[in-house]
Amino acid sequence: SFYSRHKKVIWFFIGIVGIQFILIFYLLISRRKLAATERALKREHRLLQALMDTVPDHIYFKDRQSRFIRNNRSHLQSFGFERQEDALGRTDFDFFRKEFAEEAFQDEQKIMETGEPIINKVEKIRKGDKDFSFFSSTKMPIRDEEGNVAGIMGISRDISRNMEDSQKIRNALAEKEVLLKEIHHRVKNNLQIISSLLNLQMATVGDKNLQDVFREAQSRVRSMALIHESLYQGEDVGRLDMKSYVRTLINGLHQSFQGISGRVNFQMSIQDIPIPIDLAVPGGLILNELVSNVLKHAFPDKKVPASPEVRIRLEMDENGWILMEVSDNGKGMPVDFDWKNTDSLGLKLVRILTENQLRGILDITGETGTRIEVRFPVEGSPEILKAGEGGTS
């Protein structure tokens, strides 16, 4: 029969047809998968582009020659374009001044060489005759499958408004500082007038005790005037440089107590601490009272030591507390002296200022000479005070 005679040929053709069918089926499936993949890629591309176009920042991609290969809508519109094709292959030299374009090119080539990004660089940009604009720019390397840098991605944000606001704030602060300096200057002048009036009044009084009262009041006024003078002459009108203030105050007290002060050796250990003005005024008054008290009472004529000495220490500990200590090697205080209930106006003033103004701690000892210690927190908060009530150092 025909089948018997041509059996091998028939099966050969059947095999060929079967293989062709399988190949066609495989190709159909591959094409469907490829089409599905292409559709997925297009969806992702559209999604990525839509995401980029909704961002107001400028987003762009460049090749190794710093040519634009992709831009978001905001970046294109900054160039006056609507289509990607209009910016494709162009560089910064086509849109910006040569100085900026050259600097940007060098930055990008450095990224190509090192792979290190540039983060939040402030760029000052001017297009044509327009005003300058400020942008915060970040540029990151793009790597290929082998890890080599193939280009860069950049994001730039217009911060011109922020820069303008910052400049306005700086100008306002500068004006405020000038005003505060003028206020401190005028307060100092007024206090000096009061000091001069006290001096004139003191000259008309014959009673020595009454003169001492006027002299003490004048010394207190001078200490406050010195604070305001230091503030308007310093760099920070809100904080007092205590190191400079203490030395100037001591020099002034030297002149007020010309007798014993000429023989006293002052030992000063002053930390460079800027103190807020609300603490500086009471702190300065306290220091004035303590040093004046030592010069008046610690070294009576018949009991002056061979080397009279006054030690002043000012420092801040690790907890933010300021230590102000004045000590001497003078006669000390009587054993039964109760400084908490004394009639001394100076010590009363020191205690009131320490507890009420500085919210600090006062401690006085007088066994060998006298040591007066004032401790107070820089912020003066009750919480800090409570934490430090364990005692004095």
C-alpha cells in the first residue's frame, strides 16, 4: 500500500510539521510575553515620567559628556521648552553663562571620575539679563551594569525666596543689634550721670559714715554702668564677656579703695564665659559687693597679713552651673556670725540677688579668712536649681 511504501517519508513530514508547529507556538508565546513586557515597561516609563513631571524641582539626567538625555517638565519649562527633544543632547553652555556652565561641567566631570556625589550645593545662577537666582543642587552618579559611572542625575531646587528671607532676617538682626547697642550706651551714660551726682553730693557731706554710704551706692551704680558699657562695646549685645568685665571691675575698685587695695594681691581664675544679660546685671552687682566687702573689712590696719591676698574664681561646671567665688586671707568672720540674719546691707543684697534674681545658692565660710561662694544655673530654671541642691562644691 501507499502507506507501507512511503511510511518513513510520511513520518518525516509529520515530524517536520510538528516541529514547525512547536516553533510557531513558542514564537507566539514569546511575542506575547515580549509585548506584555513592553507594555509593562511603557507603563513604568509613563509612571516615572508622570512622577518626575509633578515635582516642581528640576530633575535631569546627563551622559558622560554632561549632555542632557532626560529632563522633567519643570526643568524643560525653565529653558522655555515643552518637548524632551528640544533639550536632548544640549549642555549647560547652551543655557547659562559661561562661568556657571564651566563650574557645573567641572563638578560633573569630577563625579564621573570619583563616583562621589555633590549634596545640596548652593548655586548662584543668572540667565541673560535676569536677576540672580539661587538653587540647592544635588548630583548623583548613575552606574551601568558593570558598576562604571555612565552619567549623572541631578535635582535642583529654587531657594531664592529662602535666601531673600534669610537676608531680611540678617538685616533685621543687624538693625536690632545696632538699636540694642544704642540702648546700652544710653543706659550707661544715664548711670554715669547718677554716679557723678552721687559724687557731687558726697563732696557736700562732712560725715565719714554718710560718705561711705554714698561711696557704696556709687560703686553699685558703676558696676551696672560697666555692664552696659561692656555690652555695647562687645560683639554680642545679649551676653556679657565676664572675663573682661571682672578685670575692668577690679581695676575700678582699686581706685575706689586706694588705701589697702594698693597692697592687695589679686589672684584671678576667670573662665571665658558669656553670660546672658538677665544674669549679668545681678551677677555683676554681687561680685562688686563681695570684692568691696573684702577690701573694706578683711584687712583692718592692725591685722593686715604680710601678703594680703584676694582670690576670685569664676567657672562653669559640666552641669551648666556657674561658680563665683571670692576668698581672702584676712581676719575672717567671728565664730558666732550669722550671715543669714545679718544687718549688713551688702550681704543682704548679695543674698536677695542670689536667691531671687539668679535662683542660685549662697555659701559663706570664715574660719581662715573668708570664702563666699555663689552658684547659679545659666538658665536660672527651678528644675536646674532643684537638681543642684545637693550642696556646694
